[in-house]
Amino acid sequence: MFDFRLKVFHTVAKRLNFTKAADELCITQPAVSKHIQEIENYFQLKLFDRNGTKIKLTEAGEILLEYANRIFTIYSNLEFELNALNQRHNGKLRIGASTTIAQYILPPLLAAFHKKFTDIKVTLLINNTEQIELALQNKDIDFGIIEGQSKNTLFKYTEFMKDEIVLVANISHPMAGKEMIQPDELLKTPLLLREPGSGTLEVIAHALKPLGIKTSQLQTEMQLGSTESIKSYLLHSDCMAFLSLHSILKELKNKEVTIIDVNGLDIERTFHFIQSYGEAEALPELFMRFVNHYNFR
């Protein structure tokens, strides 16, 4: 009886936004609020502090999130273990991943996968989205995980996980104290961008269109080929950069960078598994099931 309410809480806690949580759960926002209120009434504790349109977890919310993560991991592990019982897997698995995913999402997944399936030899090709699609087309990899916006009709795309791209500045930046800037201020700000062919750059360009902004109008100080190089440059300059939220968790915790909202700009994207059409191959399917059931989202 409590499971769906816990799932609602877990989704709100991840997204820190009631509307986005409602969309993800395919229920109404009032229904989300009702479920959260019922949990708060049950424990007689507030789970979220609300400040206008922004929310953050209270101490009680942080504790509940920690246990919710454990509970959902246990459920997922149980389902996967029972389904995999008495099966033996071996062979070679060639994965291609775009750089953000390869650097910040995959390493713990690959370690856990290898621990579970020691007889499967995994290789990982890292490149931008455009090159991963080309590698799949040339059969250099078995499947890919990419972050781009557009989709090639040659391939099958399956949702992997959600991501958000945010505008980031170092903590000593002159505008670091601002919670929000206007789009015209963005046009006056020196920016670091990823290289052409990057899925991140493609997503940013798509998100700026409703604001009437083209990437060619931005003050691009430099285009760099990796998120790590952008972060390092960022820490030693007055530039800003659009980066995946997953890529800056350590820097946010260490108070090295800050997020600055742009009025009217919300850059969300979905990472996708990408496969060639045809009969599903066993090892890629095994890896995708492993990732989904082990609740690494």
C-alpha cells in the first residue's frame, strides 16, 4: 500500500519539482501533492521545504530518500537475481558511449556488471554521439549509449535515464550570487561549449530555439572536446558553461561551482540505448536489463 507513495516521493526527491515528477509518473500534480502530504501526515514531519517554485529536501526528506534508494535497489536486485537464476553468460560485449555518459554514469555500472558476470569481457569505446552512431553503423560496437537530441532512422532507441543540463560558473564568478539571469544576459556572457558533433551541444541548440537564440549568437570563448577540460577551464576563468548535472556533483558538493538559472530555459534530455534494427542480441539485452533492474537511475 505504501509502495506507490514511496515511488512518488522518490521521484519528487530526484527531480525537486512536482510538475516534472507528475509528468514522469503519468499522474496529475495534485495527485503528487496528495501522496506527499499523506506521507508527511503519517510521519508528522515535513519532507520538503518550499520557497516559491523551488523545493528542497528537509532533514527528514534526506533520511527517507536514503532508505527509499535502498528499498528500490533491493526490489530491483531481487527481480534480476530470480530472473537470472541458473543462467550462465559469457562472451564479448562491445559498448560505445558518448563522453558524458562514459565518464560520469557508466564506471560504477561496469564495475557492478563485471562483478556479477565475470565471464563476459567488456570493451568501451568513448566518443561523441555522432561518432558512436557511426561506430554502430560500421558494426564496431554491439550497441551504444548516447545523449543527442535527433534520432537516426537506421537505429532503435530505448530510454536509459534522464539528465539535466545546467548553466555553471565557478563560485567566484561576478554573477555567482545571482539565482537567475535573463536570456539577453546570456548573450553577453563568454561561454565554453562542446565541439561540433557533441550530443550535449545539439541538445543546447535545440533548447535555445524557443528563446529565439542560435548558438552562433553566443559569445563562444572556446569549444573543447570533453566535459573535464571545460570544468578545468571554468575554474580558472570568468566563463560559464552548459554542463550535465551528473558531471558537476563533486564540484557542487565542494562548493567550487554554482548553478545559475536562465529565465525560460529548461534543458532536459534523455540518454538512450541505441541498437541496430533486427534480432535482439543476448549480451546487450542482458546489460540493459542489468542497468534497469539495479536501479542506478
